[in-house]
Amino acid sequence: MLQIALLGFGVVGGGTAEVLLENQKQIAAYCGDDVNIKYILDLREFPDHPLGDRVVHDVKIILDDPEVVLVAEMMGGAHPAYDFTRAALEAGKSVVTSNKEVVATFGTELLELAREHGASYLFEASVGGGIPIIRPMQTDLASNEILAVSGILNGTTNFILTKMKNEGADFADVLRLAQQKGYAEANPTADVEGLDAARKIVILAALAFGTLLDPNKIPTTGITGITRDHTETADKLGGAVKLIGHTEKIDGKILALVSPYFVPATNPISHVDDVYNGILVDANMLGRALFYGAGAGKLPTASAVVADILDVLSHRKDERRLPVWTRAAENDVADPTAYVCRRAYLFEGCQKCAEKAKKALGAQDAVFLEGSRFALISSPLSEKAAVDALAATGLCPILTLPVLD
Amino acid sequence: MLQIALLGFGVVGGGTAEVLLENQKQIAAYCGDDVNIKYILDLREFPDHPLGDRVVHDVKIILDDPEVVLVAEMMGGAHPAYDFTRAALEAGKSVVTSNKEVVATFGTELLELAREHGASYLFEASVGGGIPIIRPMQTDLASNEILAVSGILNGTTNFILTKMKNEGADFADVLRLAQQKGYAEANPTADVEGLDAARKIVILAALAFGTLLDPNKIPTTGITGITRDHTETADKLGGAVKLIGHTEKIDGKILALVSPYFVPATNPISHVDDVYNGILVDANMLGRALFYGAGAGKLPTASAVVADILDVLSHRKDERRLPVWTRAAENDVADPTAYVCRRAYLFEGCQKCAEKAKKALGAQDAVFLEGSRFALISSPLSEKAAVDALAATGLCPILTLPVLD
């Protein structure tokens, strides 16, 4: 019998217990032994739950029990989740987690701690909810060099942007609807300001390049400034506005950012709508692969947590190949103004201005919108080069969005 | 030093050697030991290749060498690939393969043979080229019950259908172009008649449901009958015609088929264009996930072969959890006329006929095309019920396509 413990019995913790109970036989066959939830740590009591008798309020009971080989941390928040994870790894217990804040902030040291103590630290559920992305990047793409990762990493903001696009609605109205539907929290800041996506792209960048950036320090723009101008421009240019987390290397340094992008209809990411997530990986052998699915929710996220539990329990004898991350030094981080991409612009002006802007930005065409406004897409330029080119014309864009090609 | 052998030094075999050589260090770190290609089996000589001295023409040299722990079979065709695979497994060597014909035809017994001899038999590259799909289904979705799998599994036919859609071109013309571009073979039968996709959906069905159907016996319709009527109808109904392999369970029995489908634009599969593949998995916990990428090609396919090599070599100590498949008995196979789905129809007729057809098929709307033709989408009906409903009206559709919702 393999004994495990759950930390946190909220939405994801409850879902994880549900998946483990419902699929007991299948899971035992997979692990070569029965898996039992010996403890559930929560501040609350759950007298009516079939596992109510497993609930404990003191993490020490779990840490001190040598039978417990694995802890699934689904508490959310940095503390005490981080502290309990440390203690569990130091006790030689493997930890799996859905907690992106802990992974994005403390992943480097927790992976090292796990290696030191011969334990595992897995976090498939921390990015993309139930979508398989972390394990495929580490196994299926193991022989590839990752060139870039770009994704719609937050379902709440994607729901809002999809509604704004389809119904010509305003941000504030759609946010209210999302809150009513339970897709956005009462305090939606972490979602709409892009912090949630920043944590996730920082984790993906670390998987791709081995260096963990500070999620609070990467350039992060959310969707609160998105207006009908943006959605109309995107529509005219043949694509959609999406909140994208993107990472790539520039001259050996790592760029990671979160920003609204213009995504042309030719990119499969532009069709990832509503609360779905989609993650595009560019790899040197495989080329482009897209992973798409439910980026959040009780059972999808629990599905990923249980996949990690099964991975740990079924590979007990082999030494775990945990990724080695280093914490980013200042010198590891690329200058964001050196980021080369096409950019979408909206200007106010006449046909002559459009010709001037096209020439300055190396654009093929300009399309006119109502009210003598025109939109165009530049050729690939660094942000610095684009700003300089525009400054020389005297034209000032109403809006600028990087393009995800 | 871990010694391996390659069987077949064509496109995929050459790509696999390239990936292994280029990423030697990374691969050694992953496996905990250096990996060396000791032998390459091919009928030809490769005097100018850096690995030319490893080429042998007699498989016995490989089978009799106890140092060789793994064989990568990339010969294609049923024989002698199957026979060499058997012999390698019987000698206790693990086998990884890109050979969908062998997996789809002999997978059941080869997996059993591998289990008997404590070896592995992995085949990530047999479906979807480089796209991670087999391993994610077996690991990330391990706690899920798979409900259905649907996919664009053949790049050649998807290229042809995309061109037909975008350019209003005819099948024969686009096929010639595909042959010129190297996307279609001189003898394109296996692709355009759907046999290639049939082999792949049979493998996915076995992964989902544990039963391997005979790929030559599942209902298989290719794209040779697709005309402008189809593409125009799909366009009017808001979607695209795609060649889909689909599998699901009907009353405990397995349905697997290959057919042109109408895929509405709301389904992400409808945006999988050109030579790309896309596979949609419906799972009871995760919900819907899409895996998208390069479904063929030298380096993408090699990337998947090498991922399997790394999987085997890095999990040498743990007992391999190979799937247990059974060969389908007649009683395991669902009656295809019991398949319930929406269906897209094109009819010739007047407004009154359209009303009659809508009523009979439970359609919401009918859209009129040029030449007093109309298209509609039925409500979900079994094929039998749809045929009966139409027979009662006396209407005879110009074309019928199942809908992938």
C-alpha cells in the first residue's frame, strides 16, 4: 500500500480525491500497488465526506509519518504552501503541486532540495490546468532544443477577450459577466493584470531554458486597457487580440513577457477561445506543436495532479531526472526593447500619412477603418527600431500590439 | 555505454541518427549514460556517412549481440519489419518504432511478447509524426477514462483538402501539385483512400479502449470522391471538410472509422490546415484536449523516435507498464449504422423541399446555394434513423457528411 497525503481540500484537492477514489483499480494497476489517501490537511472539518476521517489540522502528523511517500500540495498562495513543501522534501517525501505561485517563485530551490533528498517535485497542474504540457516538454521533446514558447495561459482573460471580440462589448461589462459566471474572481487583479500568466510563462521559460526569472519583474501588461479600438483593428487585420505569455532567447539571454498580442488567423492560437488555454512550443526538431484544452477547473486540474502522483509512484526505482534550474541573474535577462517581431498599429490620419507609416515600418498594406483611421502590420523590427522609425515620421499610433506569427 | 541499433536508414532512420548525434551530451545526461549507435541495418552501404562503418546487412549480428539493449525499427512495411521486431523482443531487446502498419496489425502480440521478455515496445512516432500523443494518453491521461478520439491523422490529404477549400480547386489538380511538392507519393492510394488514417485511428482506439481492431475492416472512406459541392457546402455551413479518423464506444462496443467529415469552425480541428495533423481527445476528467503539430517529416518523426529511445533507456530499472491490448472479436465491434452524430446534407430542391428535409432531420436552418440547392445540418441521429427519416420524405441528398462537433 502506497500512502499519500493531500494538503488543501478545496476545489483542486477535492477533485484530486474524487479522481483517486473513482479510479482506484486502474491506479493500483498503474502503480503496481494500492494508493491510499492517509491524510488530508485542511483548517476545516469535512464530517460528511467519505474521507472526513482522514482530515488533520497539523502538518507535523504528515511530515512525521514515514509511511507517507508523497504529498500533493493544492493549498494555493506562497505561504505556508512553500514551507510545507520544503519540510516534506526535507523529510524525503515527493511533492506534486498545482501551485504556480510557489513553483514560479521557489521552483529553483525546491527542485534542488528534491534532488538532494532523492525525492520528486512535479508540477504538471501549475500551467495549463489539465493540458499535458510540462511532462511532454520534459519527455517527448527531450531531444529537442526549445526555441520559443507562446501561449494563452489564463482562461479568465481569454473568456473576456473572446466576448469582447464576438459581441463588440466593453471590458468592464464583460468582466462583470465573467464574475457572475464564476470565470473571474471578485478580485480579478491577478488575472486581468497578467500576473497569473506571468507566473506560468516564467515556469515554461525555466523548462525551456533552465533559468527561472522573477515573475514580478518580467514586462507584464494585462487586458484592462483593451478597448473596441483593439478588437476592431484586429478584426480588420484578420485575427484576434489575445493575452499571450511569450518566451524566447535573444543573443543567449532570456526574454519573457506577458502582453496583449495581435494573433493572425493563420496562427492556431487565434482560434483558442473562451476559457480554453493553448500553448505553442517551437522546437528545433519537432517544429511547432500546440497543446490545447481546459486551462482550469476542478477535474481537469485534478487530472494533472493525479498524473503527477502516478508518475512518481510508478517510477519509484529509477532515479528521477528533475530539471536543474538556476535563478536568473540580471545578466540572464534580455533587454525587452531588443525583441524583434512584427507589430500591429492603429493610426489616425489620411492616405498620405498611411503611405508614410507603411514606408517607415516596412508594412505591405494599410487598411482603413471608420473615422479616417488606418491599421497596418510592420515588418519584423525590434521595439527600439520601431519606435525610432516612427519618431522620424512624427506619427503617433493610437495603439501598438506585438504580432504572434 | 548503452548500445542501440537502428533498423532502416531511410528518411526517419537518418533523422534519428542525426538527432542522436547532435544531442549526444543532453541525451547522455537524460539516460544517465552515453548512448551509442552500434549497428545500422540496411540493404545499402553509406560509405560517406559518419556512421557508415556501423552499417550491417544481416539482422542476426544485431540480434546475437547481447550488448544491444534497444532496437529502433524504421523500415516501414509489414515484413520483414514485423519479423525482426519479434526476434528482437524474443532476445529481450526493447523495440521502438515509427511503423504504423506493424503496430496496427501486430500490436497486440508484440506488446505481449515484450511483456513476456521484460522488454519495451513503444511507438510514439507511429501516429501524428512528432506530435506527442501516445505518451500523453498513457501518462498524463492515465487517470482518465477516454471517451472518444478524433483526428486529422494524414498530412497529405489535409494538404489537398486545404488547397481545395482555399482555391476552389479540384481533387485531381491538387493531388498533382501535392505529388510535385513531395507531400504525396507517386502511388498515393494509402493516403487518399484513407488506409494510412485507418491504421492510425486503430492504434489510438486500442490505446483508448484496449482492443485492437483490424485496420482493413473498419469503415474507411478517403477523399477521392470530394468535389467542389463538398467544399462549397462546408463553406456555406461555416466550417471545413476534413478527413477524420474517429473512435468512440457505442453500448460497450468500439466504433472506429475514417471518413470525410464536416467540421464546424467552432471545433479547433477545423483550423488544422495544410500538412499539419491535429488529434482531439475527449476524456472524462480532462475534458477535451487537442494535440497539434507536424504529422510527418524527417526530423519531427525522428524527434518522437528518440523520445521513445530516451523513455526506454532512462527507465531501465522500473518494470515497464505496457498497455494490454486484445485483438478485436466480431462482438467487440460496434454497428456503424448505430453511430449517432449530426450530419451535414446537400440537396437539390425548392423552399418546400427544404422545409420537408428540415422537419425530417430535425435541422434548425437550411442555407441555399447557387442552382436551387440547399444545405442543412441534422440534429444528432444514428445513421439508420437518418436514412429512415429521409426515405419517408422521398428526398435524396447530393451528399452527406458526418459532423465532428
